[in-house]
Amino acid sequence: MKYKIQNGYLLFHTGDGFQAEKRDLYIEGDKIVKIGGIGANRGNQADPSDMTDEREYQVVDAKDKLVMPGLINMHTHAYMTVMRNYADDVDFNEWLFQRVMPVEDHLPQEAAYWSSLLGCMEMIQTGTTSFVDMHMFHGQSPKAAQQAGIRAFIGRGLVGEDLYQDGYSRFKEALEEKEAYENDLTKFILSPHAIYSCSEKLLGQVAEEAEKLNMLKQIHLSESQTEIENAIDKYGKTPVKYLSDLGFLDKNTILAHCVKMQQNDIEILHGHQANIVTNPASNAKLGNGFAPINEMAEKGLNICIGTDGTASNNTLNMFREMGLLSLIHKGIAQDSTAAPAQFVIKAATLNAAKALSMEGKLGVIAEQACADLIFIDLHAASLFPNNNIVSSLCYSANGSEVESVMVNGRFVMRNRQLLTIDAERVYYEVNKIVNQCL
């Protein structure tokens, strides 16, 4: 399809940060091919060699809308969506070992598909066009993402002592998924679970395989005080130093949480150019605290945002997460200028694209970038009046303002109607799972 999006504001990023401008946008297939002037009032006569045959394009009227890059949720467990509000107000050990893991152990494969599809539905409805997922049910997360038409970076969780022995069944599934499902929208990431569930040997093997296969890798890191204490007792070093000494950290590594930074951890992460994903709602809800984002930002670390799964968040709503991130860190620092809106929006778009090796393709409105776009209703009561559109995305938006969503040049939601997911079927199937498994 070819689309001309007109009459709306476009959110651009320049050397001065994000700003909204009233411009036209031309899309052909899966790419943005041209950014035009202000409708018919362009001021300067167009170069005849650059004239566009307007008749080729389906016009999308974006009057009273902000068109911005789709948000990128950098850490999820979409299969957990069925566990929303299931294990609340309990300590971390009870949450994980007595509530979440028993459900995971009894969740059928097909149930993980419907649960993941529900997660994709929520993400689309709240403006997420790409997500990074760690899952444990073979093939279900990629199948759900492809049904939804959302962009996904997916990894089968890996655990064990040796990647080629006790850890091989999961590693084999990871490679089989890559072979069966990888395409322009679905990519795969090697995903060892954590330093306490993976041996030193396995983590080294994953690092070697990632380099050999040219794959990104992700891991949970420094999420709780217990993890820190156990690592120091067992290895005589922090989890960050441990991974550094293993040769695991580099610019292709995505680290979820990083709440408990010790000693020289931040300097080590900066030296390796590793990517940080903060999950403020999940980290707060489980009583683990907050990543030292202000200090990390001062050191120049690439900071991204994730929701984590709904068992701990309890949403997959990136607008909620963006607002929390800014407010929490202003409060911690007792500094109203900390974690400003410009920083937060960049973390949810451009920084995430960098972490995914998709700079210039995702998280930005630019010629030849992927046409992953969301349409925000600027006449929503929560955003009106539009005194500062950029600030409103961080401090006022709640996700309900998302009217339409395009991924790779294809509308997956338009005028708040889902086009790729049968919502009633999803609700029916998820209700069956709840009755059977929870």
C-alpha cells in the first residue's frame, strides 16, 4: 500500500530534541519514503524532479492527531498475561516460587499462545509497535506476534549447566524458532535467564553462539538484593563484574532491570556499551527498588524502558511506564529536572532502536525508516489543551489516546478497531485458561 498522511503533526527528533511539526508523510510498502511540507501551504515551489503523483496514495487524514514513532517495549514475558493481577502484594519469593512458577509448570502450550496474543493486543492498543520477549513455550510467542502483526524480538529462555547437554533442549528450541519464524517483523535473541539459573560455562557458550550467529542476547541482571549478595558470596564479585569477566557484555547485550548497582558496576557497563532496560513498575511492585537511572544517564549509558510481564507489572502499557519512570526518578533525586520528558521518550524510541541494532530504522520518523507509527488523538481530554505536545506524552498520556497503529506500513489498528486480532475470541480462550490453570 501507499499512504499519504496529511493534516497531522509529526514527532521528529533533531539536535534540539523532540518536536512536533505539521508535515505530510508518504509511505510506500513498509517504509517512509518522503516527508513533505505543510499540506498545500508549503511556501516554496517543489522541485519538478521530486514531484509525487498524489493519485497513487491513499490519503489518511491525521487532523488533530500526533503521528509519532511506535513505542518499543524492551522487556516482556507476553505468555504471562493470563496471570495479570494473580499474584499481588506478596514478597518476591512467594510471588515467584509459590504463585508464578506453579502456573507456568501447568500452562498448556496453546494457552501460552492465547496469553501472548492478549499481550500483543494490549500493546497495540496502547501504542507499542515492537517488543522484546523472553518466553518458555516453544513457538507460541512468535506465532502470537505474527498473528497480531506486531514487530517482535523473541528469545526462548535458556537455563542449565551446559548449553550442549542439559541446556540443549531449550537451545534447540531457540534455533528451531529462528529457522521457522524469522522474517522482517520477527527476529530472535539468545536469552539466558539469569546468572543464578545459568552456569558460568553456559553463559560463556551463549556469548560464543551469539557472536557466531550474529544474534543479540538478553538476560535479567541485578534485579534484587538477594541476587547481589549471592553473587558476592559465590563468586566474590557483583553480577555485573561476573558477566564482564566472562566476556558476556558488549553493545549487543540487553540487560533487564539493573536495579542494584554496586561499586564500579555503572562504569563497567559503560565500558562495554551494554544496553540497560529499566522496568520501574515491576521493580517497585516486587519491592526491589529502582535502577539508578540518573547516575546511568550521567555516565552516558544507553537506557531503554520495558514493562516486564503482567504478573509483576500488571500492564504492558508503555505510556504508563514512561510517566512512572520520570516521576519516580524526580522524586528519588529530589530534582524536578531529572528524567525529563525528552529523555523518557528517547528511551522508549531511539535508545531502544539502538539496543536492537535498528538505528535509523525504528524509533524515528525519517526517510527509509520502517513505517512503524502510532496516531495520538490530540483532542483527548487527557491531552487537551496542547500546550506542550512532547511533555504531554510523558506526563499526561495514559495510552487510551492511541487511535491507530501502523506496523511495517500496515494498519493493525485503525480508529481504535483491531484489524489483525479477534478480541472476543481472545477473551473467550483466556477465560478458559483462567478457569483451568489458575
